Amino acid sequence: MTRRRPPEDPMVRDLIRMSRQGLSRRALLGASGAGALAALTAACAPPKPPAAAGVAQVQLPQDLSDTEKIVNWANWTAYLDYDEKTKSNPTLDAFSKKTGIKASYFEDIDDNDTYVNKVSPQLRAKQNINRDLMVLTDWMAVRVIRDALVQPIDLITMANVHRLRPSLQNVSFDPGRTRSITWQSGFAGIAYDKSKVKPMKAIEDLWRPELKGKVTVLSEFRDTAGLIMQSQGVDISKDFTKAQVEKAFDEVSKRVSDGNIRRIKGNSYLEDMKAGNAIAGIVWSGDVFMLKAETENDNWEFVIPDSGGTLWSDNLMIPITARHRRNAQKLIDYYYDPKVAAEVAAYVNYVSPVIGAEAEMEKIDPDLAKSPFIFPSEQYIKEKKIQGFRALDAQEDAEYSAMWAKVVGN
């Protein structure tokens, strides 16, 4: 996954300082007391998607974990702790040192659809994609589980995954969590450079004449269109109509045609913001703190629009053709050690799904342990009207995705 306090807030200054020192980089979620995330996810969990019951049983490839001590991980940009000096991921290096398994990390994923469309033909053909782990958002997890493109996870062999927040343990798209484990959660909202833009509080503020051609929005329609639907009075967590979806898509198309929106992009939208080509947009929460740190520009601000924000979770999954399943499971379990989870959260500043991470964060930095951007309170979620985009059935998913592809220009 979120809003920020004014820059003069000492906590924000401290977070920016730590980001530059290599502790925090992706940040922005929120805090409160113990158990807050459980309440948060219970309050904002996406409505039930199509159940995973009846997932086809397939022949798994031979697991070479005993003879090949490697694991290859596909993830999103800026989604793991990183040391600029050594150009490495400290927690990943520690995993390799501890287990003897060489872990290779690849920032392959810019957008759920783009990545899965690229690898799914190989997975369906049972061809090795040379990845043992991939990180996909809930709604895409529904698809790959339904299509039997991921392997089962042997929870009984894993010592730490029981620390997954209770509200995330039995999601409807993966009952009992047999094929997915939450990596992080976060919010979508608005970001802007306040040295160049007047304060923004609403989606409509993105369409100001002075911002023409300087706005970027996310290619994930559940976030971009979801925020716009909220601004049009739609509760995206409950039943809505095709007409309501079309109205939001039409708004995006209009803003692209008018030149208000510069680009519709995946994770690479950050490059436009770093270059100064975009000075406002619809973004993911944690990215703004990273943007502040990498550009040394403290003027980037993230806000949840008055009409509400979206909540999502990303999941660790093992592709059906992965050859190192047991190594991948060891890596997943390692990141559910609360100490390790806290180290990651201190860097990415998205919502940690691991029970005990908050207590460990207090040892790393007490302010981060209190941050409303890593451990959000139920009150914060309610006040900010943050919702999960309801799960679509297979027909809706296909239809809306095709409609959105035309908007994006694919």
C-alpha cells in the first residue's frame, strides 16, 4: 500500500532522513496500536472473489532444491530493502548466508497484466520461466490460482507463516492459504509536488488546467478507475454496475484525449515523476517516500482523496514450473520472521502482514512503529474512506479488462 502529514511534522522529516540513510525508501502507511492491521484488513478486505475450490490438480516438476541451492524471485520495483552503497538487498544477503541458498532478485513486474500476459503462455505450456517466486496482487492471484498456474505451498514445513495476520489467513480466493502468502499491503491515492502545485484534496484537482500534460495515472484500473468511481459516489467494495465502471473509464479516456493525463503506466510511472515530467498523479502509497529520498525533494506529498482511497495486497506465489519450490518456501518463511519483516517495512513502508513486526520496529525506530502508514488504525481507515475494490467474477474481469485495454491503448 497512507497519507502524509505536513512536511514540518518532525516524524516526516525523520522518515525522510532515514530514507536517505538507507533505512526507509518506499513509505507511507499508517500506524496505531497492536492488532490495528487485523482490524484494518477486516474492515477493508476485498469482497469474496470466486473461490479457488476445484483448482485443477497438475503434475509438478521435479524439485531440485536439494541439489541446486538457488531461488529466483520476481518482484516489483523498490519493494525490498536495498543498500545503495553495496548495491545489494541486506535481508536477502542474510538469507543466503543463513541457509546457503543463493537468492537472486529481479524487478520484473511493472504491472500485473503485463507480467502475467508475458509468462502465462510459458506456464500453460509447462515451460520453465526461471522464476521460483512471483508477487501478484489479490485480483491477479484469483486468476492464476483459478488457472492452475501456481504450485501449492506446504505450510506444515514452515515455522513462521503462522504469524500472518488472522484477517489474511483464509482469503476466499485461496482458502487456508495453500497457494499464496501476503507480501505487503498498501493504498492508492494522489501524489503531487507541492512546490509546483497548490494543495490537492480531490480527484478533480488532477484536472486543473495548469496540470495539463503533467499528470500520470496507474495502469491498474482497480486503483485508477477505483478512485474515480469513489469520486463519482460509488462504493467500490460493494456491488456496482457496468455503467458505473464505464463512466469511470470514460472519464480517464476524456482526460487522456484532453491532454490532462500524460501517461497511463505501471510501476514505471515513477520515472516521469523523478524526471519532473509529471508533477501529480494517481500513485501507490509507499512510492512517494522513495520518490522523496531518491530525488532529495521533500515537496512530494501523498494524500487520500476526500472521496476515499483503495486498499490492496500483494502475494508471494510459486509458479507452476518452478524447479526450486522448497527453497522458495524457505525464503517465504524467512520473511515472516518478525525481525526480518520489520527490516523490510522500515525500508518499503507498506503495511506489514506479519504479527510481531510492530514490536520489532520499535527496536529499529520507535517513530516508524507509531507511523500511521505502516501499521494503520481502523479509525484511520474509516475516516479516510479506504475501500478494497470488490472481486470481479470471471466474466466481469474479462469484460472490464478488455474495456480498460482500449482506454490504455493496448
